[in-house]
Amino acid sequence: MFMALLVWSFSTYLRVSFAKITPQSAAKQGEKVWEAKLDSAALRLGLVGNICLAFLFFPVTRGSSILPLFGLTSEASVKYHIWLGHIVMTLFTAHGLCYIIYWAVTHQLSEMLKWDKIGVSNVAGELALLPGLAMWVTTFPRIRRKMFELFFYTHYLYILFIVFFIFHVGISYSCIMLPGLSYTPTSIMFMNVPCISKMQWHPFTISSSSSLESEKISVIIKSEGSWSRKLYQMLSSPSSVDQLDVSIEGPYGPASTDFLRHDTLVMTSSSPFLPLKMAFSNLNLRIEAYVTRDKEPNRETKMPLQTIWFKPKSSDSPISPILGPNSWLWLGAIISSSHIIFLLFMGILTRYYIYPIDHNTNHVYSYSSRAVLNILLICISIIVAATTAFYWNKKQGAWETNQVQNMEGATPVASPSSWVYNADREMESFPQQSLVQSTNVHYGERPDLKRILFERKESSIGVLVCGPKKMRHEVASICSAGLAENLHFESISFSW
């Protein structure tokens, strides 16, 4: 439907504009008909690109107040963002190339160096396209997966892209692109370990639930890149450091799918599945493990699982949502408030400063000058609204903490001292013997997914799949075949 919208918009633009281009009208401009049509098509490619740009930022707004209304998370919408990005950059690149070709055939290449005081600035458009191309190149899987840090930091060029886009078309037209904490398994958290790198932030999927383990937040990290290998080496020799400072950003994403609404969960994965932590007393667990490459058990001795506890600092405090438990409502309030503050500031500035000097002639304050003022006021408005909300929630959180401490005594449940106290206890909900008895290992064969799914007769079965695309498609086709109405498919992907 979205592609149909783009095709319809572009074809309509061309039909209306081409109808006005005649040999006579082109001759008056000193052009041929095809040159005039190329000029018109180049402009319309940019207009259609702006339609995509209006939707581009919604899926990756990690703290979005819009996505929760549709039950979506930012990580679940990454594919949507990727395809929109490809379409946007294809259209904008074609937009720029068509104009360069047009200027070349009409002997107007000097237009590439033109920065109009009033109207569209060509130089600003070119400067916006360059960081856009840099971001585009690093998004391709071969680069993104092998050099994730390059991809991650290159994407900060979106700031330059937005600034020069505003200079290119003016602040009024550029507004088309503006997009208007508890956690669960599959939420995303960004982590920074300063002793390894003060600049690197890495996303990890949360494997715990705040509703079951209120004092803990767990992530699973695979020792794969240089950063994670350094972290592994540090944790492997805890004697070298007795404290580990970790900064986190997130968790992001609204409450994930309520998996427990189903009678039965069937989890299919090409590697050990996300450990959804539940009390074994209420769980009938069955694990079918298929080792396809080996014909018999591997007798190699493996290092047993170790738990390493670092000493907390006396200044440590429990992690809590910055904007309170209803963070998406607060975020919506911040967006609305900052918009109102901006309109007030801009109205006052225009009425009492710009208008007495310029009188709406645009000869003193060009499009670029107005754009700079608007960007400055937008930033000030967001800072004022967000800072006010942050300190208000911090004040409320401190008051609630004091109330709890007064009621429960000097050492509340979530105090640092309780962390040390819990350090010498085993997790009672995960007896090793229960896991062994619940596991059946198959060697040298592949699972019959259709049989496994169809043999379940419960009224509602949640089918969670995590792994390669081929496997996810296979399970999805089984669930959507219509042969079993009790299967409810859910795909979980951790690849960025």
C-alpha cells in the first residue's frame, strides 16, 4: 500500500506538471521539451522522497509515545525503517543526479554552488545528501554486521542530514519530516562499560522480567567482537577488579507480547532460546534438543557455570525509569509541551524582533537565518520541557523512596546491602536436576517441526521462533497453513 502511494503520487505529479510543458513554454525558457520534463521529474522525485521521510523516524524512536498505541516496539520495526531508508535515499539520490544532469545539458553547472537567500538552496541540498549517502552505505548487511560500530556512529550523521535538509527547503516545509519504565523479556538495553571504552554503547536483549525479578536485570552477551571479548576477559579474572562500573540506556520498548496468555508455549530456535525466567513450581517444562552435526554426545570437559559478584558502592541506588512508570505518557506530554513552548517563543521572537526589522520582506532574514533561529528555539523548547519533566520525576521518586524507607526500616528490599546478602544464595527456582530430567537430546537428526506443532491439542499455543530467516519462514508457513487454528505465531529476531 505504501509503494502504491508513492507510485500514485509520483505519477500524478508528473501527469499534472507534464501537461503544462509544451514546445512553446519550453522555448520561452530556452530549453527543449525533454529538458523541461527532466527538471520537473527531478523536483517531483524530491517531493515523493519527502513522503517517505515523514514516516522514517517513527520506527526507530526508542522512547516513542506512538508505537505503544499499536503494541509495537522499536526493535520490532527495524525492518520497516530499513526499507523506508532505502527508498528515501534512492529517491533523494535520483533527485540530485537528475538535477546535475539537467544543469549539465543546459550549461548551468554553476547552479550547484548556488545558495539562495530566498528559496531552495542547492548547496545545502548537496551537503544533506552526502551524510545521507554515508549512512546508506553502512546499512548494507555486509558492512553493518561486520563493522557495527562504524554503522552505529555513522548514523549520528543524521544530525547533519536534518540541519542541511532544513537549510535546503526552509523550516516550514521541512516540518513534514518531524515525528510527532518497566521492562520485559525481549526489551532492548544499551550498555556502556567505561573501563573498556567510554564511547562504545552496545545493544543487548533483556532476558529477565521486572515483574518476576524486581532486583535484577539480566542480559545475554555473546563473546564475539573485540568489545565483548574484553568484557569476557575481565569477568574471567575478577581478582583484577573488585568493582565494575556500567552505564545503561533503556530499557526500550513497550511491554512485549504477553506470552503467558497461551495455554502452551512452543519455543523454536537454532541456538539456546532466550531464558524466560519463571518459577518451576508453575511450569511444566519439556526441552527437545537436536544436535544435527554430531552422531553421539561430545565428551569434552566444559568449564562449569560461574557466578561472579562485584562489590557495590555505597552511593549505588536501584535503577528506575527516568520518566516514571508511565513513561510513554510523560514522553507524549514532553512532545506536546515542547511544541507549545516553541510556538510561544517563535511568536514572541517574530512579533517583537524579526518583524520590526524585516516587515515580512525576507530581505534581512533569509530562509537560512530563519532556519537557524527555528532550530535553536526547538532545541531550547525540548531542553526546557524534558529537564522539567526529569527533575519533577526525580523529586517524586526521591519522595517515594524516603516513604518506603521510613515504612520498611533502614535497609529496604532494593538497597545495595541486600544485593550482597543475596549473593550467597542459589536461585531456588532453577534446580539443576529438573532441567536434566526435562531435557531430551537427539543426535544426528533434524526436528520434525510440523509433527511437533500439530501434536499439541491445547486451545491456544504460542509459537515463538528465533533463528535464521529460513527456519522462521518454515514455522510461519506451518502456522498459517490453516490446518491448526490453535497456533499463534510470534517471531523474535535479535539481529540488527
